[in-house]
Amino acid sequence: MDEKFNSASFKCIQIHSNCLTMQNEVIYINHWKSIVAIINSWSEGDDITDLDFENLAHDIFNKTGVLLSITTLKRIWGKVNYQSSPSASTLNVLAKYVDYGSWREFKHFVDQVPSLSEAPDKVKPRKFLVRPFLIILATIIMVIFMAWVLQRPHKFIKAPVGKVMFTARKVTDRLPNSVVFDYNVKGLSADSVTLQQSWDKSRTEHLSVNNNQHTSIYYYPGYFWAKLIANDQIIKESPVFIQTQDWVGILAKQPIPAYLSKADIHLHRGLGISSKTFKEKSGSPIFNGQWVGFYNVKDFNKLHGGDFTLDVTLQNTSTIEESSCRKVRIDILGKRNAILIPLAEKGCVSDLDLFTSSDWLIGRNRDMSAFGCDFSKPQHVVCTVRNMVLKVYLNDHIALSVPITQTISEIAGICINFEGSGIVSKITLKNGRQTVLNDGFDDLSM
């Protein structure tokens, strides 16, 4: 909010307006939550966990193509105190998840559902009135199923979660790095036990309750929280900190990435990769959709993500023929979260998604033109977090200033990603008391 409007009277008017807007939407949001609860078999009174919200966000993304943050979903469920109604774009996503074209259409459906006292012949047939019937039917089936479950004799006594053992240990300090997970879940009543190795849900494997070890290879550095999950509930977490010795370059490939040598990434003007080397390593003269990341992952003297400044000068050096959008992404990795800042050619800003550490800002639903670049010359990016406000400057102009509801905790790494070739000429990371990273890359040429 602009400082000139910081009067007490204006705040009262704004808060009152927000509350009225929220109240106008509450009945519809509650109806939507009821439908979602049935879809996901959530019973009234259930303690909805972070994993539940993660799974819901994943399902919404698969169905709508829009990734809502866990914080947004928690606000909708009242887990996070927030007085304003969700944005129009968020409400439209919620509606699409339950098969409505827009939030307006969903609200119209709720308003049109006949009361029990209304005569059937007064109800006009509508194609979406079948949905309440399906909801009622699903509710009846769920009640019958729950009654059957409650009447079954319990074969196992659930072991106290505190007695479940789950730890992780690395076998080396280099990349790639194998991690040994030691666990013991014997006596835990569970239909399934799985290991989610990182934030990436595709890296999930089933575990045998009769074994006590499992190993995984981590090809990328970072600070990960491996999760031991039983019956869709997170039972234990264990940190996995895969560090780098210095800056390393990794060409993203599936299933195994390619590591770049110091000669590959030590350029005359800084840290990066030339178009020639990128072509040789990727095997293609076209770089669209092909990424290289430059990582520096370590304990930055416990610098906290709630108070820092990152200052970086970089350039995507691909030609427009090699990479149509010449995208860049700056990742600030924390021990509990991350901040992801995208850049691209000005004509491609619709394709940019930014993560603030608590919310996604989606280019399809938001004007991201402030993050459009002229990559014929270096770009100067500054990112700061102070007093729970994230600010991003591009070439000394403010590109973003938004409040955040959670920090990334202690900073654990920086990654500069290029779609195609690129170069980092300078980078510093600091707060008001200390500088933990200051690389000018003047002496890298070999």
C-alpha cells in the first residue's frame, strides 16, 4: 500500500470492505470446501495436514494447469489468518477444479440448488443439477464405508509415532551423492509406507515394513526434507543437505544430468556456459526447453531468508534463433522453502511463474511484463526480503513488492538457471551485518 494512504481511517475502511467481500463469498467457499472434502474423503473434524494440502494443490494443478500455493489453500480453510477474499483468478481455479467454467457459474449453481421445501415441478432442469445428486450419493457411500470400517476388529495396535525411527546419512561430499535412509516402522499399523525423497513427489518410493534401510541417489544439490509417510500421513522428516564445494554447473537431462567441468564454466567474463559448449553437451543447436543450472549450495553462515539482499548481474547469451524466449530463473534456496524469480524476453513474459516463498504468481493470470528483459546486454537483478515483504528490482526499477506469509528459513543455496547459454558476471548475498557471498568472477578464465 502507498505510504500516503497510511491513515487510520483509510485502514478501517479497507478492512471493513475486505471483510464484507469475504463474507459475501463465505457461503460459496464453504460449499466448495464441502465438495472437495467428499472428493478427498475428508471427514468433518479431520485435522487436514500439510500433506493433504500438498496433494490437493497437486490435484488442482493436474486438472486446471494452475498451481495454487499451500498457503492459499490454508487461508481458504482458515488455517492462516487472512481477512481478504481470494482473488478472482484463484476463485476461478477453485471452480474449474469441481468442473465449473468459472466462479460465477459455480455461485449460480449454489444459488439454484432447490430447497427441500420446493416442489420438484418448480425446478427447471439444468445440466449441472446432477452434481448435487452425485454429492449426496457419494456421502451415503462414504457413511456406509465408515460404518463398516468402525465395526471391523482391529488386527494391529498402532505404534506411537515417537517410536518410529527415520534418519538419513550421505555417503560422500560430492555429486552425485547416495543417501542411506535408516528406518524402523515395525508395529506401525499402516496399509502403505512410502519415502518421499524431496519436494518432488515423483521421487516417492514404497518401503517394506520388514526392512530397515533404503538408499537413493541425489543428482542435484539442495536442502531437502525427506518424508516418511504412512497412510498418507507424514510420520517423520529427516533433512538431506547436499552441498557443493564451490560453484558447479549442471546440464539438466533425464534421467541423469550432465556435470560440467571447470573449463566448461570458467568463461572470460564470468561464470557460465558458451553456446558452443552448450551445443556440444546437449547435442542440439536449439536450446528451447533445455536448461543449465549454476549452483552454490552450502551453509551461508546461518543467513536468514527473512532478512537478506541478493544482488546479481547476468545475461542469457543465446541468440533468439537458439532460444526463442531466452529464459532465466534465479533460485534462492532455503532450508524450508525457496524463492524463484523468472526472467525472459519481453515477448515471453506470459510464460513466467514466480514463487514468493508463500504464493505463486502465474504469468497467465498476471501482468509479468516488469520481468521482461533485453538480453542484448547484461541484466541487474536485486532481490530483498525485509519485514515480511519481498521486493525485486530489475535494472534499478522496482518489478515486484509483495507481502509474504512465510520465509525460506536459513538460506542454503543459490542457483542461476539459463535456458541455453548464459553468464553470471557478479553476485553478492548479504544482510545489514554480514556479506556471505561476494563473487566477481574476474579470475575464472583459463
